[in-house]
Amino acid sequence: MNIQALLNDKVAAAMRIAGAPEGSPAAVRQSAKPLFGDYQANGIMAVAKKQGCNPRDFAQKVLDVLDLEGMASKTEIAGPGFINIFLDETWLETQAEKALKDPRLGVNLAEKQTIVVDYSGPNVAKEMHVGHLRSTVIGDAVVRTLAFLGHHVIRANHLGDWGTQFGMLIANLEEHETKGTDISMDLRDIEGFYRESKKRYDDDETFAKKAREYVVRLQGGSPYCKEKWHTLVQITLEQTQRNYDRLNVSLTDKDVMGESMYNPMLSEIVTDLKNKGIAVESEGALVVFLDEFKNKDGDPMGVIVQKRDGGFLYTTTDIACAKYRYETLHADRILYFIDSRQHQHLLQAWSIVRKAGYVPDTVSLEHHAFGMMLGKDGRPFKTRTGGTVRLVDLLDEAQIRAKKLIETKNPALCEDEKNNIAETVAMGAVKYADLSKHRTTDYIFDWDNMLAFEGNTAPYMQYAYTRITSIFNKAHLDKNTLDGKIKISHEKEKALICKLLQFEEAILGVSREGQPHILCSYLFELAGEFSSFYEKCPVLNAENEIKQSRLKLAALTANTIQQGLDLLGIKTLERM
Ligand code: ARG
């Protein structure tokens, strides 16, 4: 149920009949105050101004032909020419009843698109760090939301699995293997292995020479180097998968489309760019000069697509990658969840992609950028000694803190249950803290805030859900098989129903803007609306018909919170 879209269509149609030009937006929004109704149409004034007529007169003409059959109980002209719309109670009751019966909670399927979502993208032989956390968590929430709307979603994990660093990694792996130690043990600290390889490369010329040779052999497709490369990729993926599983992130091995996958396509692309006159030779390298990007001297910026030594770059790969996603995966929309420092890189790659005609303008290439993760001091998030924080360590700490919290809150629970709750709360808290912020800003990582049971946090939302289910447990009722009818008898019930029916609007916001905080805010408001309802409207102690109706509203609220959190990749608990 998308009330906003429904009203928009109806008001826009009435505006057309009243003489507005084709396509004039009705601009229907949720009202800021109950006094202004439940929704308000804001588009009248702009049209009246263009037509040179009095906005209130024009609003009247619109009202004369506006047909909201049973949907609204009252409409009125307000201020300079707004139309306030008050939804009809019987209509709301029917819609709420339908939502409760529907496993989709009344959320319509969208017109199906194929949407590629590029997210997570860790690097081989590098531990995932907190910077990858944002991409992974935000991307996965958007993926789940798009899938729920019925889209064909293709998760693309752009693994950093190619590049000259593999020469030294392979050479070092070979040394470890000749030593006969257990490789899987040696690679447990994969980042340490990376550092060790780098050190060998810097210190030992024979090693460095071999490493460079291996780069060439790997690129030439040598089975020996390929096999070693594969070992490194596999070990990284196993470690990464543990983080994904722990965080309830839906990525698997099947979603890996790493940089190496595009490597065989690069030389053909570069030749094509050259033939099309887009790339030109400059000091031995192949370069695309982009007028829309200026360098320091105000000249068109040169983007290298092939180095003098024949090597390709990160940008070349992203050109091939966008092309592949359109040509082979048939994407209608391509979303990239990558930190904002890569914005220029992406714009350059896409600019070349458009010039070469690899992806038509009808297919959107969207950079959903996000800022950095900062510590409480406002500086980049680092360990006490100044190193990058490993994701595993961060998740471990979250779990320890959550456990302490549960111990004080609910000491009577058995150990297993405490651990389970701690894990659910901890992972929820880490994710929700990130998801609930406006994505593009830098975000301050603060344990106390994210684990608080008050405010817009995961524990608060998880607890809101548990509190509602406990109403049913107390009364030995199953929230999925309730009798009776939803009947509004109090203004708080009406407000709660209105909020419940705005679930689809929130979901569509996430889908459109790639901003999960829209859904977080919605769920937080919903929980608040439920609290004020619960405060004013007794449920179990109400007389029968009212009690049944209120139980149904409680059930719909619980289901909506649970579904909403599930779209964010956050689990709920029956007890906490
Ligand atoms: N591996 C990259 C990094 O760690 C992220 C990949 C982003 N995706 C892309 N298509 N470039 O920064």
C-alpha cells in the first residue's frame, strides 16, 4: 500500500482536469502536523503561479473534481493553496486488515528491474577493515530491500584479486610451501603474510626479481602461478565469509566478481577506445583526455587506461566492469557502494563508458558514496596504537560489550541464551549504527551510543519488537491467528495505523536513494507511535472487541518491525 503514490495520482489527475499542464506534480507529502490532515498536496501553488491564477481558486477547482472515493473523510484548502487530506477511518481499518493478512504486509511488488549492486569489495591477502564494513552493511541492506520489492538483484562483490602485488605474494607462498609448514596456519594472519611478502620484496633483490617474473607469468596464464593465486584468493574468501556470516550479510562465494574476471576483456576494450579515437597515445601510455575534468592547470584531465609497460589500471577494469554489467548481465540500474574518496575515479570511468557507448543513458550508473568512519575524537577510526582496526576485532569487542549489558539487564537467563542474545544485539548494534546515519557523512563510531537501549539504535528497535511479542506470550496467544476486526476507537490507533501503512513509502525511499537510514527512521517513528498508543490504549485489559482490534494492531506492528529489521539484515529476538 503506497498511500502517497495513490494520492499523488489522484490529485494530479484532478489538477489536469482543472487545467494544469500535463505532468504537473501534485507533490503530495505526509503532513507535518495532524492539524494539516494526514497528507498534504503541495503542487497547486506552482501551477497557479505559472497560469497566473489565484492559487486558492485553482485549489478549489481541483477539489471540485478530486475523487478520493472512500479514501478520505475530509479535504480542505489551507494556507496559500495547499490541499489537506484527512484519511477515512473505515478505509484505514480495511487497509490495515489487508496488510495483516498479507505475508508482504501490503507492500506491492515493484515493476521488475535487473539491478546490479557492487558492494563490499575486500582485497585479497588483506584483512577486511572497518572501511569495508560500511560498504558491506549498507549495500546488503539495499540489496535485501530491492529483492523484497521483487527486483532481480545481482550482488557483485568486486574483490580486489588482481594486480602486481600477486608476484611477491606468490613468491612468498612458494617459500612457505618449500619450508613444509601448514599453509593454512601460515595464512591465518593474512595481513601479516602480506607485510612479510612486502618486506621480502623490499629487502631481497633475488626475491624481487622472482616476484616480477611471477607477475608476468600470472598475466600470461601460467598454470603454476594461477594455482598459487587461487590458494590466496580462497583463503581470503574463507576469512571474509566468516565475517559475512557473523554479520548476517547475504554475500556468498557465488557473488564474487573480482577484478581478475575482467582482465581478459581489457586489451580489446583499450583497442576499441583507440579505434574510436577516445584514447590517444601520450608519452608511450594510452590516455583518455576528459574535458569535463580539469587538472591543476585547467587543461582536460588525462586518464591512463594502459601504462607504458602494457599494464592496465583500476580504471580500465571499472570500464570493462560497467560494460559487462550492461551487456552481459542486462542491468537496468547499477549501484556502487564505495567510499567517497573513489568518486572521481568512478566518474572518470563512467564518462569513458558513456563516450564509448558501452552503457546507454537509460541505464543509470549510481555512486552511493559514504564518508569515513571516525573515532569519538573525530579522527579516522584507529586502534590505540594507531593501526587500522580489523573487522574481526571490532565484532569481538561488540560481542563482549553486549554480553556485559545483557548480564546486568537479565542475569537470570542461562548462559547459552545470554550468548545468543549478546551476539544478536552486538551485530545488530554495529550494523544499525551505520545504517541509521545519513550515508554520505563521515560517521562517528561510539560504543555507548550504538549499544544504548534508548534512541534510534538496534537494541531499542529489537527491544520494541520483543516487548510486543511478550504481550502475546503473556496472554498465550499466537499473533498470527487473531480473531475480531480492526476498529479505530482512539486517535492513537489512527495515528499508529497511518504509520503502519507508510511502510512501503519508506522501502521505496531506500530503493530510490540507496539510503537505508530512511527505513531506520521509519521504524524508529513506528516504535514511538506504538509506545504512545500503548500508553494510552490498554490492550489485554480492554473489553473484548477493542482488545481484539488492539491485539491486531500490535501484531501488525511487530510484523512490520521484524520485516523492516530483516530488510536491514538485523535479527530479532523473542526474549531479551
Ligand atoms: N577493492 C576496492 C577497495 O578496497 C573496492 C572495490 C569497489 N568496486 C569497484 N567496482 N571499484 O577499495
